[in-house]
Amino acid sequence: MSEPVPVVLTVPEVRDYARINAQVLRWLDAGRTRIELAGVANQRLLLAGLEGRWEARIDVQGDAGPELAAGMNAPNLVVTCLGSAADAAGRELAGGTLRILGGAADCAGYRQRGGSLFIAGSVGHRAGLEMSGGLLVILGDSGRLCGHLQHGGRLFLEGAAGPYAGFARDGGEFSIAATFAELSVEERLAIAELRRRRVVLSSARAELPGTT
């Protein structure tokens, strides 16, 4: 069975995040299962507040601005950012999956309550700040205070932790230099897919004119 053709929204032509998110919502309600946001260049609050039971995938083409998918509560939605993300990616994530193929700035997963946040690169300071639920996986290194004030959820850091990791945390699961043996088969497969997509993206970028 062939993949559905994605509908594409060129972000620079719309600019306003509220209008962008409203259009995405209309497409999801209309039953679209593949959506692409093209030309993304640090716009804030993209895909924030999405809540519903849709089964769909959304690709964010470029580097996302602050608070990507903030407050998302859509258990069957998979959002993939093909670049990096600015501060507070996945803030208050409650349901669904957010995958970032690059790195993320400060406070990734801030107050995460549920869902899954996978970050292929390194993160800034205070990743998982006040996290209370869900799964946060970081394949790179972290800055200061990773897991600061963690109350619940599961936080796995494959790379090196910066100073004061886990400071003042009082709950949840926190693993540094993680092997992911504790994760389910489905979660480990999601990590393998994240690695694969990052390699494919890196190879494609290396083949672009002027990048070698």
C-alpha cells in the first residue's frame, strides 16, 4: 500500500503561528494523515495545543522556534522536527510523540506530563525540568541541571550529563549513560527509527551543493 501524499503548508507565507496551527487542525479534522510544514525557520509555538484522537504524522521541515508542540495531547499523533528546536520543546506534553532529529535548547520537556519526547542530538540546560510523566529520551549530551525538580516520568540520557544532573528531583526514573534496556520493544524501535532518520537526513544534506 502506497504512502498517502502529504499536504504541505509553506510556513513563511503564513507567518502567524495561530493561523498555521488552525490550518493544521482543519486538515487533521478532515482526516489528513500526512502533513508537512515547509520552510520552518525558528517560528514559535508551532503545533502548540493540539488535542484530539487523530492518527497522523506531521513533519516540521527546518529548525523550530520556542515551545514546539507545547501542550500537545494527541496520543496517536507523531510530530517529527527535521532540524533543531529552540527553548521548551514539548513543554507540558501530555500525549503523542514528538521527535527532534537535531538538538534542543534549554528546558526541553519542561513540565512534561505524558507522551514521548525523543531528541537525537544534545540539549541545553534543565531538560526535563519539573517533569511529572511521560518519556523523555536524549541521545546526545545535556547541559546543567538535567532532570532538575523531576517529580515523575522516565528520563533517559545516553550521552554525558552536565553539572548538577538530577538536582532536587523527588520522583520518576532518571538514567545517565542509558542503555535503554528498561524500555519496551516499541520504545527501543522508536529510538532505532530516530537514529535511522537522522543518518538519512545527514546524508541528504551532505549531498547538497556547497556542503562538501
